[in-house]
Amino acid sequence: MTRSQKSWPREARARPSYDGPASRWTCASFPPRATAAALHYFTGSKSHNIAIRKLGQARGLKINEYGIFRDGTRIGGRTEEEVFSAVGLPYVEPELREDRGEIQAAFAGELPKLISLEDIRGDLHVHTKASDGKSSLLEMVEAARARDYQYLAITDHTKHATVARGLDEKRLAKQLDEIEKLSEGFDDIRILKSSEVDILADGKLDLSDSMLERLDLVVAAVHYKFELNAREQTERILRAMDNKYLSILAHPTGRLLGERPAYPLEIERVIEGAKERGVALELNAHPTRLDLDEVHCKLAKDMAVKLVISTDAHSTFGLDTMRFGVGQARRAWLERKDVLNTRSWTGLKKAIAR
């Protein structure tokens, strides 16, 4: 036992479980009768825990990571439900424990039924070897089928993205023919003809309207000129969304976690612009993006803006990152109804129609 452990309460010393550095003691360090209370404590933000603690105090209770106490006697803490029930609340999902209105919603009986990974019906942003992906068209389709997806959008880059070997219109037309031919061999999945189209500096899209018209859906994104100021970048994106063929704005703020901050952007104007034009916003599930973040996803939900969760997968393994997007969506209070690719292809097609 370390010197610091000797100063811990007896309950915390009961079943130590070492998981690396001395600072990383897990919930197994707590006795079974307190494990759920500890789980609640460590999955909630500080402000959420303070709010629960105050609700307990108003009822003559002491609630902490060791359990629920009345007059020094433990009366609960074996389950997380007990913690919430003690203060008159229904169970609150871990992703909501941020003190951002979840307690008020719980009292009002208005907690969302959060989206789950099983709700996802397809992926609307993936790449193949045709541009900068690592897997072939067939391999990506088979991987999607293995996940019981009803549809998969092939969204290779367009010609302006030279570093990603973007497709010009001739190469894209050839790929569309390949998709049509491959589709004839499958009756359990729809392969969507699509493209991740560059938004050019002036807000135009990197494909002609005649080519955009051939696509089942159009995903567009900013990949360069990140140095524009917030007004210029916002106007650029709004002009792009004026194009009637644009279906989805991908990774809207352009951030790369730990590598590149979001470009300057008037994000509220972009969200409002998407609503006015009927454009869906992407929650990019790639773990280096998670873009939109949970705050702006929640804002989009509150404004009744359409959202999709896509992986931006560059290989068959990349499809597995969908779970990170769903986790982000849950933190944003998103329900199945808020995310378009929880719908069948018929429902999705109707929802993305401009």
C-alpha cells in the first residue's frame, strides 16, 4: 500500500485494483456495495455531481463515490439507479451527465431516448482505392454488408484534392458505371453513387451540375483555404449550400483533434443556413475529427436541422469508427429521429431531397 493510499477512506482501500500509474485506480478499488456509486461519480462531470449532491442534501442524504448515506449509515449505492432514485430522478445515461439540462429534463420526464449503434442503417461517407482509400469498391461494399447496412455511399474525392488522387469527371463517370454494374449483383444493399466534392474558394463545387445530377447524393467539404476569416469562410460555405444538388456538408468545422483547430467560422450561421436550404450536417465519426462537436450537434438538433453520422472510412476497418460517432451523438442528446441514416433508403432519399 502506498503512502497516499493510507490516507484514503477505508472503503477505498478495500479492493485495490492497479491499472498503471499510481493515479489510475479503477472502480474495482471500491467494495461491491459502492461500485455503482463510484461509477456514477466518475462518469459524471464535476458540475453534474455537485448538482446530485445538492439534491441529496435537500433530502437529508450524503451522496458520494462511496454510496448513499443517511446519518452516517449507508443506505444505497449498489446500482446507479439507486443513486438517481434517491434524489427523485429516473436513470440518466452516462453521456448526458454534464449538468447541461439533463437534471431538469429528468424531473420533467423529457430525457431523450438516445440513439444506439444498432439504429444505423448505412454509411454515407467512405473512400476507396479510386482516390485515397486503402480498400477496393467491392471490399467496402462487402464490409458494409457484413454490418447489415442497407446502403453505402461511395464518396471518393474530386479533382481539386490532388493530394488525395481526386477523381476528375471522366474517372468519376467510370466509377459510377462500375457501381451500377456491381449493384446488379446485390439485392440486400444499395450502393449509392456519390462523391466528396471540394468546396472551392469562391463557394462553387468541384463538379459540374450535369455530373452532380447523376449522383444519388452529394457530400461537400472544405479541404483548403483554411486561413480565410470567419465571415469569408462562412459565406463560402453558404454559397456552396446554395447549390441545389448538395445533400450533406461534411466535417463542417474542419478540425483535426491534436493536429489542427477548427477554421474560423460563424457556425451558428452555417447551421441556420443548412436549415434554410435543407442541407444535412455531418457528424464525422473519425476519431481524429468528431466534427461536429457535441455542443453544435445539440444546437443543430434544437434547431431541427438534419444530421447524419458517417465514418469517412478509408478502409474496411474504418467502418468500425461509427461507434465513436454514435457516442458523440449521444453526448449531443441525439435520438434516432434526429439522424437521417437511421432510416431506410426510401426514407433517407425523401429526407435528403432538396
